[in-house]
Amino acid sequence: MTGRLMLLDTASLYFRAYFGVPDSVRAPDGTPVNAVRGLLDFIDRLVKDHRPEKLVACMDADWRPQWRVDLIPSYKAHRVAEEHEGAPDAEEVPDTLSPQVPVIEEVLDALGIARVGVAGYEADDVIGTFTARADGPVDIVTGDRDLYQLVDDARDIRVLYPLKGVGTLQLTDEAWLREKYGVDGRGYADLALLRGDPSDGLPGVPGVGEKTAAKLLAEFGHLAGIVAAVDDPKAKLTPTQRKRLTEAAPYLAVAPKVVRVAGDVPLPAVDTALPHTPLDPAALDALAARWGLGGSLQRLLTTLEA
């Protein structure tokens, strides 16, 4: 892939749209479509402001993959609404958002915007694999800081993190990461797993917060260096740190695979080029009428044509 590629963490964006756009935005039959219209407005603004040549809406085919749960059972456990035997568990989602997700998928497909989800993987993993394969610059649009681990100035890979809608984005590069966290993109995953993340059910190392994690990484370079230091009596660790890291050894052995996004997802062959005209105009017209997509869809179509 050459030319600037924009990767959307789609669920992250439609969640933000859902909570940012009033649920009084409804289809002709009264069904809320605030997430649908909000996401279309987001994509319109992103394309206008950043002019990607390629665009992929990355999806959560499995928001809580079993292979991650097998390693850390608490992974996202608090967000499970319903357990399904032999299938992905259902995530706790607002009642009026769930019905909008299939509409979002249908609209993206009719527009011809590439939409990729892969069974057994999260959108983060799809994003990680597209990023690993990219030959040109990449913009990752997400409200999930986990993806900071992909930032790489040498390859012009950055994260656009929405602060308010998508009109105000935090452009996250390695300079910003070093100033904020004291690490580069590669170091962010190590910092995150040491610190832990209650929102993802990651326990971290007890007593090791963000600042301590950053200091340990500055001293020992990476997680492997910290783990090796635990068995080195000359290493600059306090007795308390050594004890806590020793007790956390089983967690530290499996956490990297859980926290680091996959870079080897079997992606389907898709056309990632940003469409200038709808792939299926008739289907798009029907969706626009059925769901009252109005100005949100028309603005995006005008932007794509330009």
C-alpha cells in the first residue's frame, strides 16, 4: 500500500458518536440513528481534514478473543453482558446502540468503504496488521490509547485521538509519547501492561503505577530487561519492587501477548482505496430513506466526490 492510509477503530468512533449526538436524532419510524449519523459526520470530517488516499473501517469480529481470555481470565470480563458457549460473548452495549451497528455496516458497504473484521480478533489486531503491512504513512483514528503502541515516527505512523468529536484531534507521535509517558511507541505496550488497565480487566503489577513503570523502563529498556533485573542482585530495584515483580511473574509471562496487538491477522483481500462514488447507489438510496440519514450522508458523498 502506498499513499496515506487511514484506519478507523470503528467501534471506538461509533460509541463516541452515540454518546456525543442526541438520541433525538431518529429515523422516520422513530428509531434512534444518532450513532449512524454521528459516524458519517466523523468520517466526513476526517476525510476533509486529512485527505487519506485509502480508508479502512476496522471492526471487532470478536471484542474479547478466547485466546486472550485463556491467558488472562479477567480480560474485559466486567463488560460481558451474556456468555455464549462456542461463540464470542456478548458485550454490554446500550440498548439503542446495538440495533444501529448493522445499519452502520450496511451503509459503509453501500458506500464502498472497506470494512474489515476477522473472526477471533479485535479491531486493534486488524489495525495492527494493516499497519505492519503498510508501505506508506498511516493515520490510526481511535479513542483507545492501547493503539499508541503502533506509533512509529520512522514509518510515519501516528494516532489521531479524538478529544472533542473528531474536529479536535490529538496528533500522537513519538515526541508526544515521550513527553507524556517517557516511552516511544514500542515501549507503550510494556508501560501499559506494567501499569494495568481496569477498563480492560488487566491487573498490572500491584504497586507499579504509570510513573514507576516509566522509570523502570527508562532504567532497564524494556520488559525483558526488567524481568531479567529481578534475578540480578546488582540491578537497581528496591526490595519492594523486586518482591512485587517476582510475585507478578506469572502475569508478566502472559501479559505481552494479551496487550500487544497482533500483526499477523489473516486479512481478506479488500480494495482500500477511498471511494469517490458509492459502490451500490440503489442500496444507499434505500438506506438513506429507511433510516433518514439526510444531511450526514449527503455531506460525506459530496466530500468523497471532491
